[in-house]
Amino acid sequence: MNRTERLHSLTESLRRAGTRGRTAQQLADEFEVTVRTIKRDLAAVGAGGLPVWGRTGPGGGYGLTEMSSLPPVNLTAAQALALTAAVSATAQAPFSGSARAAIRKVLDVLDPAARRRAAELSSRVWVDVAPAAPRRVMSALEQATVDQVTVNIVYLDAKGRRTRREVEPMIFALTGGRWLLIGWCRLRDDVRWFDLTRIQSATATRRPCTGHSIDEIGTPPEFARPIGV
């Protein structure tokens, strides 16, 4: 998730923690960033007008002095379960971290009886999906797509060849059961389709995309064709 989304999710995490609060290390682990980054984010949340408190020493941590929440959400247990199952089944999808944060917000303000019933029903829905791309990779790809800046990637193609690319992200696509990043590859000077699970590292740059149109993408490559060559 990008920084704006992380700040929002950080606020929700502190709200859920209530008077117990969360330590900087717990928050860093949750969002897969450094403690230093979390402390900068907490300062930004406070500067934005939310009353963040901090305690030092044993039992210390961070929290919100005043609690705010969504208005009550009128969903049935089945509807809540459907949302949770849908998000769980798309763990490989772009912005899945933001989707999970949104589901937690909904469940937090659900009618208690419906929330308990949804929890009971959850044991009747099993989800087993293939491993997703690392969160650090997805976060960089998501940020670059939202901000429309290029992203530097290390990519391993279907033949085991590793290359470094600077890519202008255009869209994410699900085809053949795989999530792909489609973008303008500056190395190949053409549109390329990259399997997200083969992107070994990704770093968003500050260089803006040059405005390639989605119309340039064309049709998906054949399933057997190596992706991203």
C-alpha cells in the first residue's frame, strides 16, 4: 500500500487497540516497514489533527486519545462472511492489503450478533490460494501505479533469465489464473506482461510515466509464452 493508505490503516490499527495501544515494533511488523518509518507516520497522523498519545517504558506504546469510528454497518452475517471470503480468495490481487484493512473496518462496526455469527460461519469456508508476490514488491508496484511513476524491477522470466527493467505501469490484469503487471518496458521499448510472482524486487522511482495509452496493450499473450521477455 502507498503511504496515504498506510497512514489511514495505521489510524484504524490504533483505534482498534483502544486504551492498550500498540508498540512501534508491533506496528512496524504489521505494516512491514521499519520502526523509524512508523514513528514518522505517527508524527504525520498527529500533525493531521488526530490525538496520538505515546507512553515510554514497560507497557508503553502509542494510541489514540479520542476514538472515532464508522457509523453502524447494517450487514447480515452472510454478507459479512461473503466479503471476508472474497478478500481471502484474492490474496494475490493488487491492493489486497488495502482490501483487508477495509474489511477489518467493516467488521469492527458490525452489529455484535452478526459479527459473532460471521465468525462462526467462517469455519465453513476454506480458502487455499497460491503464494502471492512479497508485500514489499506489491507495495512498490501499487504505489507506482497510483502515482504513475516508473518502477525498477528485477524480473525472472519463464526460462530462468534474470533482467533489470524500468517499467511504466499501465494496468494489473488477471488472466489464466495469474495476476500480471502490464507496463511499458523501457528496456524492450514495448509493452510487456510481467507475472507478479516472478518480480523479485521492485522500487518505485520519482520519474513520471510518459503517458502510454491502455489501447496499446493489445490481447494477452498465449498461456505458454514466456511472460516479460
